[in-house]
Amino acid sequence: MTETAPEAPADPRAALLALRGEVGKAVVGQDAVVTGLVIALLVRGHVLLEGVPGTAKTLLVRALAAALALDTKRLQFTPDLMPGDVTGSLVYDARTAEFSFREGPVFTNLLLADEINRTPPKTQAALLEAMEERQVSVDGVPRPLPDPFVVAATQNPVEYEGTYPLPEAQLDRFLLKLAVGLPSRDEELAVLHRHATGFDPRDLAGAGLGPVAGAAELAAGRAAVGAVTVTPEVMGYVVDLVRATRSSPSLRLGVSPRGATALLASARAWAWLSGRDFLTPDDVKALARPALRHRVLLRAEAELEGVTADGVLDAVLASVPVPR
């Protein structure tokens, strides 16, 4: 008897949008961050979450993992973590007198790289090949990672004690950098109310979280995102935006061509999640900050004047003509 391929889900968009509601059972007021994570899953990208301690960055990724029927692992980055602790290593077996490969936590679908900037650059670099090539090479042998494979990394702001700034090459591997801000007063009241009525962040199952989407929904969603129409005018708009960053007087490094492809891919996913099969300039604008803010470097004098990467991107968006 021959096996039949599993049927595509009836509405993958609805299933993936339902992730926001499911994560909302554990985390209050971070719908935009959850949407960014869903976009990354749809376009095989990685996400860097930045925020001060205590803003539920780790809880948010753990809640997303609970809402997805995918294999997930968590890796706590510390100053003494070694590259082999991330990728895996060869282990000698005395019984067979041979070396065998023991997989590291990177062999999963969704890797939570917690506080990635608290480990030295040597260990941070262990993720470079995994994030770009979807494989790990140990002793010259490439070993493919599962599909999908997404890194959701959290970091504290770089000015905090005990952090190692991520190098530009590492930052450029992330599709999006999402800012996890402090909640509003009403949201903070809702957080306190949940804790006062028995919510335990260590017991997500007890909070009612369960899988609402999985590999089938992701595969169908990826196919639909790949069919989103992009006109030459909108594609030219993306190119004009990234090229404008390279001539900004506030920047010593503008956006690379990889940044342009990341902006286009994430904007197409956003358009599909919004219910459209074509890309608009507004979609590009909506993703410009999270897709580009970590790919630019400010000049020292601009930093002293209080200029921010988001501020420069806002100026670029205001200066580049929008196609009709």
C-alpha cells in the first residue's frame, strides 16, 4: 500500500495568526513581536529580541514554542559556554574505539538562544554556519539541520554589564531585530492580575497553552508567501531605501544587499498575513525598522548627538519617493 501525502491545512493563515492569541495566554501586549516571529518562520529567517531584563523575552519564545507543534530546545548562553556546547562534538566511545558525533541543541526546529550576548564572540560565531547554511560542520563533515530551523535569540541592551556586542556578521544573519518594550500601565496591571490569580510562567500547560499550528501550516504558508506578487516599482522602492542608507551622513555603514532581500522577504510575509497576495509600499514601510535597524552602524558623532538607528531609518523613509 502506498502512503499518501498529508493534506494541506484548510486555512494556514488563520492557524498562524492564532499563534498571537495562544501566546497571549502567557504574555500580555506583545502581538507585534509574535507577528515578527511568525514572519521569520514563514521565510526561514532568524529573530533577535532585545529588551531590558524582566520584559518577558524568554517567556515569549517559550510560549510560542508551546503553541507550535515543532521540536524546540533552549540554550542559555553564559561566559563559559564553548562552541561544541552549541553545535555538538565528537565523543570517543571506549567500547568501539571510535569517535561518534553527539548532536548539540542546535539540532532542533526552534532554538531559543537565551541572552546570546552574554557569551564571548568565539561561541557566538558557532551559530554563523547554522544560521546561514542550515548545517553544522564538525571535523570537516557537514551535518544538515532539521527543517524548519529558526533561531530566536534574546539579548539585553549592549550597554548592560557583562555583555559582548554581537559582531556585524552575526547581526546580519538575523532577519529581524525586534524591540521588546516595557508594557503600558493597563498591560502591567493585567500582568499583575494574572500573577495574583495563580498564573505560573513555569507551567505554560497549566495556563492553557497548546499547539495551534505546526509543520503543515508552515509549509502551506511558505508556499503562499512565495506566490505574493511584487511589482518592479515596489522592488525598486526596496532598493532605493537600502541605497539611501549608504549615503546617510549619520551612518558609517549602510544596509547590505542581504538586508534588501531580508526586507523584501519579510514584507511579503506581512502582506500575506494581512490577507493580500500582492506587496505594497506600506508593507515595506511596516517592516523597514525591524528588518534594517541592526544592519546599520552609526557614526560616533551621531551617537553623541543622540541619533538612533530607528531615527535614521525614519528619515530615509521620509526622503525616498513612494511609488504610486
